[in-house]
Amino acid sequence: MGNLLMLDSSDDVKIVGKLGSYLAKTMRTELKIARGFVIPIDKHVGYGLSNEILREYDRLQLDKCVVRTSPIPDNLAGEVRVPVARDELIDTVISLQADAAKRWQPCAVIVQEYLDGELMGTIYSQNPYTGAHDEVLIETSLWASNSVLGDDDEPEMILLDKRDGTVSLESDEEQTYLEAEQVQTLYRAIRKAEKAIGEPISLDWGFVNGVLYILRTRPLGA
């Protein structure tokens, strides 16, 4: 790929940043990830790199994409611009790299397929509100009315026992978003990803045609 990297090519934070590192480790668990590539920290957009980015975009046959920064520090969440079309991609990358340079914040740039599905949300490997280590929390929203990348509606919440995935608390609504098997699919995913990464995490996720995709992996609290 020349100057670009496949998403699972490296988990070195000095090359792909913290979010890129987490994403690579998540992919190695064989969880499904939105397709894409990484522009490493030391690569900046010029004529040659612009062409390479567009060639890879076309090779992956993307319609629209998510573009986010992947900085080195743990406590800096990646900036997100979504969705981005092909003719906006290079300007978006240039803008993100320029903003990072102004802040003296070395970062990679991650480009991934923009997915559109039925349900989306965030799952936490421990309860982010109480700090309980023995609880897993799932937040769920309808994809059409919300976004984990900038939401405005209250998500449905389900609390699980981290030891065995049993539901300990869920919405009082008669109709819940997630089916029982989807809850267990998410539970297995967060347990697998947390083990691979070795620290408490959250996963932004989405179900597309009934299949779970991981959209982003972050340290808990980021």
C-alpha cells in the first residue's frame, strides 16, 4: 500500500496513534470492522499521497467514509467527520492534519467505510457511571435517529453481569431494541476485545443486516 497501512497492520501507537492501535488489536480478535486504512503519523498529504489515498478509497469501493484522527495520548479522543464523500476526502484529511499540527498533537488519520444499519450504540467493559468492574453496560439507539459520533437522543440501556453475561437491568419499555442473541453477541465482543487490549474499553458498534460491526475502540473514559 505504499505510504498507507491496512487497519490491522500495526498496533504501534507511534505509527498509528492510540485509536489505531486499539483498532488493530480489536481486528485480531476476528470481530468485524468497517473496512478502511490508516494514514500513519509521519505521512502528510501531498500530491503523491493524495493520489494514493484516492486509489485505496476506490480499491475498497467505498461510497462514503468516516475520517477521524488517532492521536498518541490516551486522553485525547479522535476527532470525527462523517459522512465524507470521495471529493471531500483529501480536503478533510488536510484539515485534520493541519488542526493536529497547530496543537502540536502527533496523530494518524483513520479512513473507514461509512456504514448504515438498523441499530447502533456503545458497549462498556465496566459501568462508566458507577465504576463497577463486574458490570457491562450496553447503550443502544436506532441508527436512523441517532449516532454514536454525535447523538442527541437518550439511548436504551442494558446492564449485564460481567462474569456470565446475564441481564441484571434493562429498559422498562415493552419493546426493546436488541434481541437476546444480539445482547449476547455484544457481550462476547466486549469480553474478547478487552482481553486482547488488556484494559477497560468501550466499543462503538452497529448492526448492519443483522451482522455486528465494530466502528471504534476506545479506552474507557476517552
